[in-house]
Amino acid sequence: YAPTLLRAAWTTIFLSMTAMPLAIVVGLLVAIGRMYGPRPLPAVLGLYVEILRGTPVMLQLFVIFFLLPQVLPFALSPLVAAVLWLAVNYSAYQAEIYRAGLQAIPAGQMHAALALGMTRRTALRRVIVPQAVRIVIPPVTNDFIALFKDTSVCSVIAVTELTKQYNILANSTGAVVELAAMTGLL
């Protein structure tokens, strides 16, 4: 069963490694928009974060996989829906992490950059965000670990990742302990 479990492990890794960079980019943009955006944008992005962090993850996955294709002229494959859901869900958490990192940078850094003649956008890109990224590396790493574990939720939309494959094999063979050990090692 090792080849089957390895393929499923690869699916888990693929989901994590594809969704996390998307979540980081969207989360950083949301955090910057919440802190430095024009007047209505922070409220809208705050609502985005609160809705995603306050609703059940399974409901979000069902909305993306079952409801979104009803609105769009095309259907999403289970793998694409899973990556999209993980990226959207974790972008809200990333936004809060990056917002905290941005708030940890002293306001004098922005004032100094503006005094040197930089635009706000340039000051953010060259001064503020690089400092914030250093600060948020530990919580982003923790979030990645949580995302890696949350890939198991994707099995409800027919994505066969590692824990789902273990469940299938354990139920069909009865080799629960052996397969659990192999799954744990992977």
C-alpha cells in the first residue's frame, strides 16, 4: 500500500504548497488594504476577514465547490476547489497575521520614508513590508502547519489526500495499525 499512500501524500503536499503562497499574497494585500486603504476599503476587507474567520470551514468548502458553480458558467474540479478554498480561508488568517506585523513597525518608519521623498506605496514596499515579513515568519509557519492538517477536510469533496486514503485502505483491509504507522511516518 506504500505507493498508494505516497500518491495521497503527494496530493496533501500539493494542496498545501499551492494554497499557502496564494493565501500569503492575498492576506498581505488584505492587511495592507485594511491599514492603508481608502475609507470604505478597510471596512469591506474587515468584513471579509471576519466572515471567513467566523464561519465553519466545511460550509466555506461547500460554498466554493457546490454553490459557486451554480453562479459561474463553469464547474470547478475538486482539486481546484480545494486549493481555492484553502487559499481563501487561510488568506483571512494571514491578513490578521500581517496586520499585526505591520502594526508592530513603529510609525516613525513610515514618517521617515515619506520624509525622504518616497510615496506611500514605495515606503510600504521597501521599508514597512520587509520589516513586517521578518516579524511574521513564526506565525506564518504555524499557519502553514495548520493548513497542512486542514487538507484532510478536502476529502468531503472527493479529494483523496493522505488521511482519506488511509481511511479507505484501513476500512477495506482491516490493517488499521500498520496503515496508521505508515501514514504517521509519511
